[in-house]
Amino acid sequence: MVNFFAQVGFGQWLRYFLGVLEVVSAVALFFPRQAFYGAVVLSVSLVGHIVIHSAVLHRPAAFLVILLAVTLLIAYLRRPSANG
């Protein structure tokens, strides 16, 4: 990951920030009331990863697209209901 962030051109601070953000979001998936919010944050993160892989690094991002689809499915299935 150090090489990845060096190639992208962002500082290593972003690696730590995204790592913490992704771990906290993944843990939130285990709790039904927080699963929607964790999935939304992970989805936004995955969109960023897809853009970086495709546009900056010129690498295939098919696996990331699959992960995004699964994460969006989790967000959809765990969305808060209007009735409470």
C-alpha cells in the first residue's frame, strides 16, 4: 500500500486515514442499525478506489466494481425504513 499511495501521489497520511475509515465502516456492517451507514461509507471509498485504479494507475478495477455492487446491495438491504 505504501507503493500504491506513492504512485498515486497522495501523502501517506491518506493511507492511514482511509485504513481507519474502512476498518470502522467494515465493523459497522456487523451491527444492523449501523450497517447501512458503514456500507455507504465503504461504497464512497470504493468509488474513489475505482477512479484511481482506472484513471491514474491504468489498472483493471473489475474486482473493485464487484465489491462495490455487493456493498451497495448491503446498503440497499439495510436501508433505514421510514416507519422506524
